[in-house]
Amino acid sequence: MGCARSPRARERCGAVDDRRNLEPGTPAGGPDDERLVCEVAKSLHERHELSSELYQRAVDRFGERGLVDVIGVIGFYTMVSMTLNAFRVPAVGVEKQPFDYPEGE
């Protein structure tokens, strides 16, 4: 969603049509750090927790303070995304909106 809303984000994560940057799940490629952050985010959003194994891998890689930062960024992004979606703020600079909202709702 961030890639669709911000021109700077589109520059950093690729074209809006590059759906691998927008779909949920762990990216197929990319640095191990990014894959680990995606695993943490996915676990927090889907299970609302980190398994002991995932927690330990994240602490081993980022340290406890680093993991706090990662979780803080995930939470902030989620809050911003939910706010934009709740108020149906349109994406700018795109031909098609990333979500189709039903008319009259």
C-alpha cells in the first residue's frame, strides 16, 4: 500500500504494477534482513505474536532494541495504513486505485 501512495516509495520499491512489492507474505528475494522483517510483520499481523523461534532469530539479528524499533515501525505503518483506508484517502499519481470501495457506502 505504501508503494501506491507515495512517489518516493514507488522509486524505492519499484513500480506500482510490480505486485510482488504489494502482496502479503515473505518476499522471494532480497536481503535476509528484509525477509526476517517480513516474517516478523506477518506473524504479528496474522498470529498477533512471535513464536519463540522467530523472536530469538530476530533478537539474534537485530538485538532487543533493534527488534523494538522493527516492531515500532510495523505498528506505525499499520496505524497510518488503517487510517488512510478507513477514511478512504485516495492514492495519488496512480491510474487505478489499489482498492475498489463500493459506491454508496
